[in-house]
Amino acid sequence: MSTEWNAGYVTDVNYTFGYYGELSPLRCRLPLLLVGRHAPKIENACELGFGQGLSVSIHAAAQPSVNWYGTDFNPSQAAFASEMVRLSGAEAKLYDEAFSEFCGRQDLPEFDFIGLHGIWTWISDSNRGVLVDFIRRKLRPGGVLYISYNTLPGWSAVAPLRHLMKRHAEVMGAPGQGIISQTDTALGFIDQFLTLEPAYAKVNPAAVERLKQIKGLDRKYLAHEYMNRDWHPMYFADIESCLTDAKVGFAGSAHTLDNLLELNMTPAQTEFMRGIPDVSLRETVRDYCVNQQFRRDYWIRGARALVHHEQLAALREERIVLTIAKADLPTKVRGALGEASLLDNIYQPIYELLLDHKPHTILELEAHLVSRGVSFAQLTSALSILLGLGVIQTAAPAQDYSKAKGRCLALNKAIARRSLSLGDITYFASPVTGGGVLAQRFSQLFWLSKQNGGKTSADWAGFVWSVLKSQNQSIVKDGVTLQGEDNLAELTSQAEKWGATTLPLWTALGI
């Protein structure tokens, strides 16, 4: 593994094909408005360290009014992302340059949005300095920075396990063994060691439970999460200190459930935290209260607080759309304190209006709810919960729909054709939301069959069964591998359900 270009980052295996909605410039509007911050119009956006580039590919296809730029130093990942953009017919300037090279380019515009997901914790101090300087120079006043990172104190108990994994791989891993095998071997070593009941395990029982969770995760993800040379969880105050030179200020969590104190903190904790005038200390205390492990935050260069009437007017103009089927609507939400029920008198009227899966303004929702005795404050709290649960998304501008629809169709066909052999990409692009919608492999293949002329659930199931048979694959149901035509019967059942629930939803979302 070369050390000349990878800067200690794992490159033996490519990163997973994750989609992260927080990297959508459209999505940042509603969370910012909900906390009373001005949401800028976004024309130029940049994603730094885009991995396989699924997020940037979907956003470039589904948001034609945004000019996209980005870099990921892994050339195979940059090539894949560029090919996906090309197949969609969209345009995005994507590079395989190191941060120091990309951030020094003279042909980049000022950006309204810069996104960093899964990067900050895993790079060196020098690279963090490069990124801060880039944000200072290239994020325009009023522009939004999205950044996610591993957080202290949540990682305090578990960090020693990561150190032991990495150290075992360094001194015991055989040359040519490969990072996946090294990761598995290191996990086995730690598992064996913990059976000896070291004092560390006795005083950190949460770390032992965390190891059980780790062992069930995708090995490619684990290699990138735990086995890089650099790995630096940080306190909120440390992040703030780093970003001070970039002239950005904290706006709020991109994960809107984190902004709802009643879900995550006791009344006494909330009162104590609200009595702290300093934002940095207040956010740090919050992280201690919930033992935060991962933060997803929006920062703004020159954050402008909206006065009350400005906030209300801007919120009422926002359009949202329901992005899950009726059968999947939640009745509960989980926060740091546990589960809470969603009150029917508030949420059922919201669902009533949104179940057509068409964009609706928040003003329409307000008017629909006023006769039910639901206040605007209750509505905005519900919207924070539904956005955090992935039940709703911000709707894309209507004028973008026509151009985005053709691009999304082309991209989705490329993704579905990949699913003929692999099931590693599980999202489609929607021109209605300007973002990604969950799409598992069989759902993609049913959709592809329909695109190719399949008219009934029997047609869709037969197509998928022919694909599986040609690859000697069978369905595993309830731990049992199905035999022969039992696969077709199961696929027919799934296709009927897909046609009844998912297909109408996807049709409404322009897929």
C-alpha cells in the first residue's frame, strides 16, 4: 500500500456505497430555518472526500440548478463517481486530487455549500489545516458548511479498542494479508482478550457491548472507520477552535432530532444547559449529557439569525414531501432518553395531507392543522421529528423537475443495471426531492423489469428469478435457503407488495 498519495488512509478496499442526505444543499434549508437561521440560495456546491460519490452523483442529477465540484484522492472511486455523473447526463467537476492539490486550484468558484462527511476525524492535522484554509477562502459569506465527525466524550470508552485493533494489525498482520483479513483477525484477538476479564473491560462495560455491535458491521466500513493511520475524535470546542480561522459559526445540528432537547435530556439537564451563555460550552455539556459519539452539524459563514416574523414567513414558504409508504409511517421516535410516542392528534392530520406524496408548503400544513387545534410550534416540532426520521424531505424547486427527471431516470437505470449482479447501491435519485430514496436490490430489479415492459407482478418476479438463476443465486428467507420454484413464489409475493406500496410512492416521487 503506497504511502505517497494515500496519506495513511485505507485504500486496499474501496469505501461502501453510502448515500448521505445531509450532503444535499436543498436539505439544509429546513433544519436551518427551524433553528431560526437564514438559509441561503445555493448555486455552487462542493463535496470534499466524496468516497464512491453516490451522494454527489445523485445530487448532480437531481439538482440541475446547482453546479457541483468535488474531490476524492482514491482514483478508482473518483472514476466511478465521474462515470455515474456521465451516465446520468448531468455535469459535475470531480477530481482524484489530494486536498492540498484540489484546494489550491485557481479555477474554483466561491461556494454556497461545502460538505465534508466522514473526513474530518480520519485525516492529519496538516490536512485539516488545508481544509480550514479552503473554507476560509472559498465559502462565501452566508454560505453553509456541513461537517460530520466522531465526538468526545462518546468515544472515550471505546477509543482504546480501536487503538488495540490498529496496533494488532500493525505488528501482527502478515504482509499481503489484506486489510479485511487484518480487521477480522484483530477483532478475533480482542474478543479472545476480553474473555480474560481485564480491568479495562470491567470499568468500561459499554465498550464490550460496542465490540459486539462492531463485529456485525460491514468489513469494508470497519476498515475505513478503524484502520486508518489518523483517527482523532474531538470535543465540540476543539472543532470550533479549528474552524474559527475559517470565519464560520455554529448554526445547528443537521440531524434535527438532536435539536429537540425534550427527546434527549431531562428537564433539569435542559435547564442547566440553557443557563450556559457560551455556545461552545453549552454544546459540549449537551454532548456529555447524551454521551454523543457522532455529530452532524451545519456551520455558516456569517450566521444571520432571523427575527420571528422572518422565520415564520420563510418556513411557511418551504415545500416538503412524504417519502415513505403509508404502511411504514412511524408511531414512535427514539432519543437519548428512550422512546416517545407520536401523538395521533398531531401526526395523523399531517399524514392525511402528505399521503398523496406531492409537495406541500408548510403554510398548507398549518392551514390544514389549525382546525384540529395544532399550534405552529407543535407543527415545527413535528417537522423536526419527521425530517430526522427520514419520513419527509424538502421538495426541489418546481422549475428543476423537468430537467432533473430525465437525468434521474438515466442514473437510476445505471444503478438498477448494476443490481443485476450486485446489491451494493441501495438508493435511487428523485427529481421531486432532489435527493436519494431508499431502493433495495429486488425493488430496483422489479422497477427495471417494468421499465423494460413488464406489466404485472408475475412479469417482474419472473424477470428477477431469471437473473438469480443465471447466477446460481437463491433467496434466503428466515435463515433458510429457498429451493427451486419456491424462489419464484417468494419473489411473486414481494413483487405484489412492491406494486401495491412502493411503485405508487416512486411514481409520485418521479422515479
